[in-house]
Amino acid sequence: MDAHKKLTIGLFGFGVVGEGLYKVLQQTPSLNASIKKVCIKNPGKARNAPASLFTTEKEALLFDESINVIVEVIDDANAAFEIVSIALRNGKAVVSASKKMIAEHLPEILQLQQETGLPFLYEAAVCASIPVIRNLEEYYDNDLLHSIRAIVNGSTNFILTKMFEDKLDFQAALILAQQLGFAESNPKLDVEGYDAVNKWTVLLNHAYGIVEHPDNILFTGIQNIQLSDAVVAKEKHFDIKLIAQAKKLKNGQVAAFVLPQFVKLDEPLSFVKNEYNGVVIESGFADKQFFYGKGAGSFPTASAVLSDISALRYDYRYEYKKLYHHKPNELTHDYYLKVYISFDDWKYIPREKFEWIEEWHADADRKYLIGVVHVNQLTGSNWWRENGTSLILSVDPIIDNLDIINLKKRSLELAGVI
Ligand code: HSE
């Protein structure tokens, strides 16, 4: 496409993001892009746009030759994948915000783009308004990207902020996140970490060339965090955030997960409040860089969709440089994590699973320990997220296999065991 070509859009979905895009496009006439038809599921619902714009027939968009761009912002991942596949096979460029669909179908999506040679852009799928996919894709060389730590889910960050700073209870904070259009239609996807791990699956591809199913990435959400955990965090001068993290280990493999984590009050991610997201990238010579912006909501998400639509005018496509032009990195579960675990009863804690335990706090009603576990002790079972058990990672939680022997010795010496 050239910069003056008119973009005629077929839009799937008119929810929080779809309606946001409709309004944003009306305010950006210079883009020379207009929506010809919108396909919706529920024709009975009142919409803030002329009735003639809407249809329930997906074919009316997918097989209309005058439509050269399909924008897909629905939340049914299977239907979204079907739409994307048909659109690309019919010669249309596609823009999407469906993180679940992209994460679950990554290998097929890569294949479809190779077969058709057409652009499929999805900046809005991860961290909404923050242009993190394009930055990872274009700016960072594979060998130099040491680690990424990020807050990628706006709703959980909003809930944690409202609970711990405004003293709202969990349910009230969640309802507010729903009312403001941040939460998924099934909020369990936010609260239990599914949305964050889907986004992390997508970013791991653009950061490290990793192609994994979200099921293979260690994750949980904020569902088990208790007020007593926030009290401990405060005593230690930490915040609690749901953090997605990836780090290149000394052997070149990549450790990656999404778990609640203690965050020092003076580090950038601690400043990320409410529905904002943040990404800290650590790379070879630049050291740390911090990206910050709204991670959920109608206009912030629509702004990323708009930027993708605009990029189509100069034929921008993801090249998947880390996957195709470099030696892709592999995901590993062979490393250790330093964890804080709180619980009601010792009987739920399999002590033999810990490499070592550094602190025990057994006197209060709500007990906790701080110790080190191999990741296989977490991926293979659920003991750490059942029976009211809550796991929160320590600050700087990843311990490389190559460091474990020395650290274990030092920790046992400090504890007076040897
Ligand atoms: N439910 C998502 C969130 C929306 O809260 O981050 C943006 O992807």
C-alpha cells in the first residue's frame, strides 16, 4: 500500500475497543481510513453509530473486495482466529487486539503470514497504548536483551492499587475495573493471570523468538493475595505487583513467568498505578529503559489499533527478526526462584520441596516463610496456589543454576546450620 491509498476497513466488534476506534477514526481524517461495515454479534444492542453501519454477516466484510483492511477486536478467541485466517487468505491486511487468540495460535499465525505475505499487526494486544511490540521487534538485538520485567495487565494493577492504597475491598475494586472497561468480559482471565500470560507469550516471541503455548509458561494471578501479605510488604518497604518477567540465564536459555512479586518502592514498576502498564527492558549497553502508559481502556487501546492501521500505509509488517534472522532462544524451567509463601497451616507446605528456607514466621494466624525452590516444584503441582496459600516472588527472584551451590552454602552459614 502507499501512503495516499485509501484504507477501507471492515471492523469486527463494537465493544470498548471497537467503539473507541470508531470515535478515534472520526477525529483523524488525515489518515484517509474509514470504516465501511461493522460486524457485531448482538444486533439488539443500542449502538452509538448509524444502524446502516452494522451487520451480523461476517461474509459481508470478509468477501467485500472494496475492504482492504480487517480490524478484529472481539473477545471470542476461536471466532477471532477464523476471521483472521479467512481475511489473510482473501488478501486483506489484518489488525487485531486479541491477545488470547494470538497467544494460543501463534504457530498457525506465523505460518499464515509466511504463506500470504500479508501484514498482521497487533500492537494493541499487549500493554495497549505502549508501543512495546514494535520496539522489541525493531530496536533490540537478540544478544543484547538481558531481561524484561513488566506489568502487562491493567485490571489487576488497578485492583491492587485500589485495595492497598485506597483500602477498597477486592470485589469493589474489580467492579470498578469492569465499569471502567478495563476488565475482560470474563474477569477471571485478568484476576487469575490468564490475560497476562497470553500477553507474555506474544512478547516472548518478539523479544526472544520463543514460540510457546501459554500453558507452558509458569503463571498465576492475584487471586490468593491477602491483606496480611500487604502488611508484610509494607513492613519491608515493598509494593506487590503482578509481574511478567523474562531473563536470559548464563547458559543462554530464557527463564519466563508471570507471578505476583515484591517490588522496591523506588523502582520504576512501583510507580505504575491503576490501569497503567510499565515495561523495564535491560539490555547490553543501554542498561535499563522504562516504558510507561495506559494498558487498558477504550481510547488507549484504540490508539494502538490506529497506529497499526497507519503503519499499513507504508506496508509495515513484523519480520519476527528474533525467530527468523537470529538463533531463537529457548524457554527453560531449569532454574530456582526465591519465594515468599504465606499460609494458614503448615500441613499445606511441603517443606521437602524447598532447596533452603531463610525465614520462618510461625507465630501469627497467617504464617509465612521465605525460601528457595526449583521451578519444577512449581510447574508440576499446585500446592503453592491451593488451600489459601499465597506465593509472592522476592525482589530479584531468579537464581541461576550456576550460582545455586555458592548461594546455598552462604545462606546455610548465615542461618548457623554449617
Ligand atoms: N483486561 C485487559 C487488562 C485489557 O486489564 O489489561 C487490556 O488488554
